[in-house]
Amino acid sequence: MCSTSVTSKFDHVVRANAYHSLAAAFRQPGEWRGGEPQALEQHFNEFGGELAELSEKVAFAWNQAISEPENCEIAFAKLFLGPFEILAPPYAAIYLDTERRLMGPVSLYAATAYAAAGLDQVGEVREIPDHIIIELEFMYFLSFSASSSEDVDFEIQQGKFWSEHLGKWLPPFAKSIAVAKVHPFYDALAQLLSKFIEYESSLHESVTSE
């Protein structure tokens, strides 16, 4: 990882907002606060291209889901909660730990990364450290901090967390959602997440190669 930033302050803000909107999208439908679909579309429009186009689809499907919350709650449970088979487990350990242990080494890695960034808690969600929402909120924190500080350590921490952890499990997680096909909103969200993964992977690879 290089010791100087190659990402502009504006780009850090754009990426921070994208992470924040993605984290909101993975909240349980009953916890949506209103305005999230419009915010996500606005934030991803800053990227332009396919990310902007996909965000429009997500926002449309999200608004439809808000109007029919029961169907989306059922889909959410099938994907992320159970009680029987969980189609897209929202924990890094399921994808990175060969024994699929929750609160094992993978969770400890995430918790250690948060502590190194000076955080006792990430966001408002009470979950184990490697839950999807908490990890997305962590990247939001790092990106936003990088936008308002001259300290390049925030960007270095982003690259490390992405390359060693988040960037490894998000692709199979997104694929699990896409394959499940439980609801148009989550189908569209999986497409957006997959394209954003490509964007972030390319960005962090370019930073590392400097």
C-alpha cells in the first residue's frame, strides 16, 4: 500500500455515501426510515455509468418494496435470517472461515480493525462484528474520515480491510443473493453491489500498485 493518497476528497465523500446507502439497504425492511431509495440513487448517480443506471433500478424496486412491506420482510428472512436455511448469510465468517464459525477468527479480525481505527462500536446495529451492515458502515467511516483529514492512514486502513477481508467475501455474498431470486428489490441490489465490488476492487488495486 502506498503512503500517499491517490483518491480525491470528493471521491472519498462519494464512496462514503455509497457505503452508507448500501448499509441502509441491508437493514430489515421494518427499520427503513424513509428517503433511503432516493438517497441511494442520488449517491450512486455521482459515479455515472452503470452504477448510476443500476441505482435507478434499485431505487425503483426499493420504493415498490416499501409499498408492499410484507413480501419484502419474507424475502429478507429467507435471505438473511432463517429460521431454516439461510440463503445469503450476512456474516463474513460463513465465507472466509472453513469451519463457518461465528465469533471466531474472522469476527476477531473485523473487531480488531475497528479498534485500530479508534472505534468501540460501528453504527447503530447490534450484531457480531463481521455482519454486512457493520462492515459497510466501517468503510463509510473510513471513507468519510479520509475526506476530512490529511492523515492517509484512513485510506491505508480501507485498502487493508478491503484486500484482506471485505473484498474477499462480498462477491460470493452478492452472488448468493442474486442466485436466490427472492424479491425484485434484492435482485436489483445484488446487481448494484456486484458492480460496486468491481469498482472498489479496481480502485484498491490501483492504489496498491502505486
